[in-house]
Amino acid sequence: MKTKIGIIVTIVLIILNLTFILLVDIFTIKMLPGKAISGNGNPALLLWFIEIPAYILLLAGIFYFVHREKYFANRTIIFPICFFVIFVAAIILQFDYATNINGLIANSSTV
């Protein structure tokens, strides 16, 4: 019974995290090329105080199931390779996104 509740809680945390990520993206002020934005701050910053603990709980839940089910104990190399590939892809995509934003800021003319 504990496993079923844990899976349900983890799925709810995944949905909650995806919802908060979407809300942060929606509420973040985006800079348009050639236009200036005000310096009033980012209203989505308030959502981070809810998102970060929810994300930490999600990671703890995933770690619990990976450790409990012993996915890495059977000496197969497939799981570590998959996780490493996903990790590297996430880093590359984040770097590309940051470079894109930096290029937009550098090419825009603020008045």
C-alpha cells in the first residue's frame, strides 16, 4: 500500500511541478527586440518559493523509488547511461536558451 501512495504522490508532484513551471513562464516578463521593459521586477519570482520546495520533494520521491527498487543494483549500464544522456541534453538546452536570451538582449536597442 505504501508503494501505491508513493507513486500517487510522485505523480501529483510531477503535475504540480509542471504546472508551476508553466505559470513561471507565463508570468515572466519577456523582452521584445527593440523594446525596453520596466525595471519593476519579475512577478513570477514569487512562484519560485512554492516551486523550489515542490521540486525538492519530487527529487526526494524519485530518489526513494530508484533506491528502493534498486534500479542500479543489477549491474546494467542502461540506466546510468540514460540518465547521463538526459542530464547532458538538459545542460545543452539550458545553455542554448541562455545564449539565445543573451543574443536578444545584446541586439536590442534600449532607449
